[in-house]
Amino acid sequence: MASGDIAWIITATALVMLMTPALGFFYGGLVRKKNLVSTIVQCFIIFAVISIVWTLWGYSLVFGQSYGGFIGFSPGLLGMGSLGISDVNTALAPEIPELLFFAFQLKFAAITPALIIGACAERIRFKSLLIFMVLWSTLIYVPIAHWVWNPEGWLKGIGAIDFAGGIVVHVAAGISALAAALVVGHRRSGSVDWKDHMEKIDQQKRTPPQFKPTNVPYVLLGAALLWFGWFGFNAGSALAANDLAVSALVTTNLAAAGAAVSWMLTDWVVKGKPSAVGIAIGAVVGLVAITPAAGFVSVPAAMIIGLAAGIISNLVANWRAGRSRIDDSLDVFACHGVGGLWGSIATGIFASATIGGVNGLIFGNVGQFVSQLGALAVVVPFAFFGSYALLKLVNVFSPLRVSKEEETAGLDLSEHGEEAYQLDDLA
């Protein structure tokens, strides 16, 4: 083991941890004032709960001994009680202690379900959310992570590649978010249900109620911290302080920059003004899209991936808001689902053997492109239908939605008894 590698992955682990509360501020700034506290605290508690889930059984099921490539299990990894501080798993991370690899992967397991909350923000019951997150992490995230990231995983066996979580994190969460938006249903604008509102207006101008962000600086702060933490997310996935980590760091930055610019320009053309919120969302979309490709593609390819991601996700988000009846509150599907899909496909197109050891379509390797499509053809329906079924199941025992009165009052008060701002004159 090299001390430099250990130092870098410890740093990367801390950077990725920062991303979950950063996501809380990013999402929190986008919701209405009466739901700001609840949105941020959902990210905090998901990080805590999934940390325990990952330790007790998640890590064993993902990175333990594989059974047929479909699920893992190693009794000694349950609760991590049998793992020594100097033990190394050469098949997973030969340059660092396995305990550090466990800690690094824990941060991925924690932020992935937190992404989903943006689709059902402002209306989901706190207790039901926690139950769903434990089930989703165990029954959706764990199998997908095993299939793609375990050395014996069956999707890895067919050639699918995912450097830092385009498929495992963003496609899984983004597609699951779509299911959550459909099952939980529309938000209410005051005492008016979005569905009722849509039925009463001109069907040629099906414009849903406008829910404006409560705190644009929070959105920008959250996006900036996500961008910062993403260097650990992607460059840390090299699992060593080496040239591949440097390449992943650079491609990550440029894809984010490309998407921020292309989202801004698309907004400028379509809406007439470049919004601050749009630029922040665009940067996050670029980070999503480059995640599966960061350690496989060149710098020019990364810029292309980012520029395309900003345009594609922007158009999907505008379609969702203006033409569909789907209330994906914070456009998790458009940003993470679509961004992750594009990034995973783009990995199969632009991957270069001189960087990550695998060639993509433009270098004549059609098989890699087909492998990426094959992995997505499996993960997308598994995440959607699995999440849909879990949400329906949870709803039977613990209703997913708060009451109309609780939603109108806001989740900050109805679920937590707190408010984001105390502006009364106390003098």
C-alpha cells in the first residue's frame, strides 16, 4: 500500500461525503420556503441511515463473494466486524486498505437514494420516505451495484463499463425518481391540486402552476459544492493517486463547464434570458453525464459529452414542465436519468484504450457500444418497475403522502415542527 494513494482516497471520500449535504442545499433552494428545512434534513438523515445499512449488509451484498454474478454475500463483511484495518482486497482496490474502499463506496451508496427525493419533494411523508429508502437501497441499488461493479458481476461480465456511477448511481436514481413522481402524484398549489388545475385550463396551453425557488443563492451554493465534491466522486474512482485520477479530474471539470454553458445558451434562445438556476442545473447535468466516462474518455470528448448533455436535459426538462403531466418536482429524471443515460451511451462511443484500456464506437469497437446499451436495457426497467412496486408496497403500510392540510402548511411545520426563517421582531 502507498501512503499517497491512501491520502488521496481519504480526501476523495471526504469530498464525496460533502456532496450529500450539498445536494440538500441544492434541492432546498429549489423548493418553496415552507419545505426548505424538510428537504435539507431528508438528505442529512438519508446519509445517516444508509451509512448503517451499508455497514450492516449493503457492502457484503455488493462486494462480497458473488453468486452467479447476481448478488454477493460474505458473512465476514456483515457489520464489518471481521475486516482488519490493514486488510487489502486486491480484486477491488489493491493500493488501499479495504476498509477505506468500504468507506469510499459508502458515500456513493448514501447519495444515490438522496437524489430521488427531488422527484417527490414537498409532499412525501418523512417516515414513509425512510422506509422506502432502506428498501430501495437494499433491493434496487445493491443488485445494480453488484452487477456493474463487483469483479464477478454479470453486467460487468458482458463488458459494461461505468467508471464512477453513471449507471449505478444516476440512471438508477433518475429512473426511480420518475416512478416516485408517478406514484406519489402532483403537488398542490395552495389548496388547488395540479391535476384539477390542468383539467380546467386550455388544453393547448397546458401550463402547470409555477413553483418558484425559494433561495437561488442556496441553489448556486449547492451546485458549487457538488462540483467541488465531484472531483472526489470521479477522480477518486481511480482508487489511486495516479495519472488516471488526473485525467478523470480534468474531464469532470470540462464536462460540467460545457453543460453549464450549453444549458445557459439553450435557455437564452428558448426563454430569452439566461437564468442563474439554469446555469447551476446545467453544471450538475454535465457532472452527471461525465461520471460513467470520466476515466475512459479524452478531454475533447468530455467537452462534447457536457455540451450535448446540457442541451438534451434542458429540452427534456422543458418538455416535462410544459407538455407532460408528470410532476417531477426538481427534474431528477431530466437531469440524472437522462444525463446518466446519455453519459453511459457516450462512454460506449468515446471510450479510448489509451486512457481507460477500452475502446468505444468511434475507435471501431462496436461491441462496447452494444454492451452499454445492453446494461441500460436491464437497469432501466429494473429500477423503474422495482421502485414503482416498492412505493406501492410502502404506501399500503405507511401512506406516502401527507394530508392536504399538511401539504398546504408545508412539511417544515407539519413533519418537523420547524421553520427555515424566524423573521419576527424579537425586540
